[in-house]
Amino acid sequence: MKVGDEFRTNPLSTKPGGDTVRVVFNTGNVREYDKVKYPEAFIEKCFEMDSTIINAAIILESGKKSFVFERAEWEKRKYDDFGGPNRSLGI
């Protein structure tokens, strides 16, 4: 399901340009967000806000996935070697 502009909260998301991000939930539901200007930051925020997301991908114009971000990998990188927040991720 493509998420319409009226449901987007970032004003940049209504302006042309940017990437498409496909988010997959543990229910099998899929949402696509177009015009995402900072896709990695957008995906990180999605993972922070919704624990039912299992992965997210940046989709190329050809429709192929360019990068897939898995929740399990994100959870591992979320903390540094000492169990504290990983500051290199901006957390």
C-alpha cells in the first residue's frame, strides 16, 4: 500500500524527489513511502517507533531493492560493545 501525502508528517515528503522506502510488518502488510529525502534516517526512525516492522528497503526507480535493513541487524548495531547507546548511529 502506498502511503498518501495526507498521512505524511514531514513537509519534505510532499515535495518531488527522494527515494521510495518499502516497510514490511510482521503481519505481512507492506507500506511504501515515496519522496523520502533521507531514507536511512527515515528507516531508523521507523524501527524506533514501531516494533512490528521486520525490515525496510530503499527501492530503486527500476523497482529493484537497493538496500534492505533488517530489524535484527539494526537491534544489534543499536548498542556499542559495552551495552550503551551506539553514538555513531545518532542514537
